[in-house]
Amino acid sequence: MSLRISLLAVLAVLAAAAASLLPATAARASSLGGWNLGEQHAVRQAGVMHDLDDQAFHGERPVSGHELPEALAAFAAQLGVAPVAAPSSGVSVTTFDRLLVAQLGATDVAAAVQHEAWSAGLQPPATFGTEVVARYLGLRDNHPFPHEELELFPTDAITRAEAAHSFAVALKWQGGGAQAARDAFSRFVLPSYTAAQERVLRLAVSKIGMPYIWGGETDGAGMGFGGQEHGGYDCSGFVWRVFKLSGFSWGRQIRGRTAASQAGEIARGARIRLDDVHPADLVFFGPGRFWQKATERRIVHEGIALSPDWMIHSSDQGVYVSPLRLDPWRAKRFSWARRVL
């Protein structure tokens, strides 16, 4: 009798514990799926994506089954073009980006970017070209701290909320996305690299598409100083990952962890102007001018130069490639560069 009472008591405790977890689980699902309700509404209104059978959108769920072919066909109809072939099963972020870049008509741009990086000896991952184009067009987006549980790795299954964001942005391009990418990357030319530059930049481009994580510097959760809750990097953390955590000897001279400290720990006479940037230089941005002291307010961002005209960095599109001198907005905010190699 006492054993039966004990078992009933244990079951009651387990049931109560399970019930207490339900609100937290529901809240997490709501957070994962409800961060962009406006974009979900927009793609429903456009007929590109629809609610599921229970009349809810469920942005937290992976795109699966017939959803992606139907969405791409509906989007293609909006553009007045033929739909691209898509698998009728779940796809990763990178596969989704490749398909949407193709549907936008920018596959040739992505292929040219891929070829240029390969010809330069950077051994880019197979997804490099399409991720560069997709992120230039804004098809991915950063989830600000403290909501970084929403971030997806490139190999993660694309969720319905993330797909809705991409389609909503693509719809705003009004069919002009391919031309915008073509105009930007027609000048994507990389130089010949030294052996040292090649080693550093190969590692940098291998991280294309990794998420921006505030304070992040490592590839996975639970790693790094203090342990990250999600793998990825902030801008200076990306530099830290490439030069310091890689074990490259050149990283020993980098001591500070923030962009401002890395910009400020060199003598003013060692600062480099925009026209003199070399591959693998650290490039710094903000309201700080060439002659001013580096402070956290003056130096607010940094990246790694691929060439005098292009850089790779971690920002609002995760790790991606941006114009350097070719973008007047970015060139205006350039403070100085630092040579590490």
C-alpha cells in the first residue's frame, strides 16, 4: 500500500513538472516563430506562403514537404518568370539561399563570385558564392541580443519565419535583385595573395554565413571564454577567431578583444589609409578620424580586407562580404587600417 502511494506521489510530481514546462516551451515556440509577424503577413498577402492546416503560420517550424516548391512557384509568378526546381523536403539555410538566389535570376553572379574566390586560391566552400549574393541582398538578418537563440547556422533547416523574411525582402526588390547583385559584384576582383595572406583569408571565407553573435568569438555554443550560448561572432570576435583562436602566430600581436582596442593598440604612425589597404589588413570604421584617439565611441566596427576594394566581416547579415572603397557610405565611415601580417 505504501509502495502504491509512493508511486502515485512520484507520478504526481512528474506530471506537475511537465505541466510547468509547457508555458516555457510554448513561449519559446512563440519567440522562435513570431519575431517577424509583419513579414509573415506580407508573404501570406502575396500568396507566396500560407498558414498550415490548423490556420496558424507556425514560423518556428522547418519548411517541409510541398511548401518550398509551392512558395517558389508563387514567387516566380510574382516576377513573371519560370519557377526553379526545388526539393519537396526540408532544406538547409544555404540550400534555401541557393534556390532563392536562382529564382531571383542571380545564379550567374554567385557563380562568378565563387570562381573568383577559387581562382585567388581561397578554397571557398561550395556555398560561398550564393551566400555572398544572398546576404548582400539582405535575405538573411541578424537577431539582436538577447534573442540570439533565433539564429540559424548555415547547415540548419530553414524555418518558416526565416523563409518568410527572405521572401518578404525578395518581394521588395520587385525583380531588381539580380541586377543589383550584378552591378555590385561585376567589380569583384581579388588579387594574388602571399602565402600568409592566403592562409588567413582561407579561414575567413570558410566562415561565410555564420551568425553574428554579440560578444561571440567561437564556432559553437559553450565554447570560448565564459561559454557562448550560440556559436558565431561579433565583428571583433570574427577577427579574434581568425587570427587568435586559429593559433596563427600573427595573432600574438593582437591583444585587445574589441574593435576599438585592436585599432588603438598600434602607434598612430602605423595606421593605414584606405587607399593603402592590403589583403588581410584589419579595417576599422566609425566616426573616429585618422588622427584621433581610438575609443569605443569612435571605432564601432571592423572587418578583414580581401582586397583594397572588398572585405569580409561579421555584422547584420552574419559573416558576409561587402564593398570597401567601392561603397561611398562605407568609405566615408572608414577610420584606418592595421597591418598584422
